[in-house]
Amino acid sequence: MADRQKLSDTDIQARLGSMPGWSVAHGKLHREYSFKDFVRAFGFMTSAALVAESMNHHPEWFNVYSTVNVDLATHDAGGITELDFTLAGKMEELAADS
């Protein structure tokens, strides 16, 4: 599958240009979200979990009160793929609605 093929550093940097707030940390796409409160943060995570499950692509994430830290990588590809950017885009949409 093309969406699970590891992207080059050049491709990753080019795609990051259209993904404000996202960066690469420790070989993974990384983003920290801040919400108004815990309920909104957890609501975002719940919605994102449903999307991730439908994609069969699951984030590494961590939540403390109103903050959610997300890391995305495609483990079987050994790095960041188009699938990670697709999930990141869907998370952006969900965060905007939260």
C-alpha cells in the first residue's frame, strides 16, 4: 500500500508546511493540543479514537487534564507515512470542532 510507504525527510518537511502545529520529534509526527478543559480533551480523544480505529491506524498519545500529546508513525513501515499525515489531518478537523 502506497499510504504505508515510509516518506523521505524531504517529503515529510514539505507536508509539514501545510500542517501548522505539527513537527517531527523522535522520528514521529508530533503535536500538542490544548483544550479548554479535561472533558473537551477527552472528547477529542474519543472522537479521534473512532477515526483511528476505522483507519486501523492508532496514535501514541498522552493526556493530562486539558492537554493531549500525539505522536504518529507507521511502525510496520519504520517511520512516517502518508497514513500518518491523513490521520493528523483528521485530528486537526476534530480539534477545530472541540
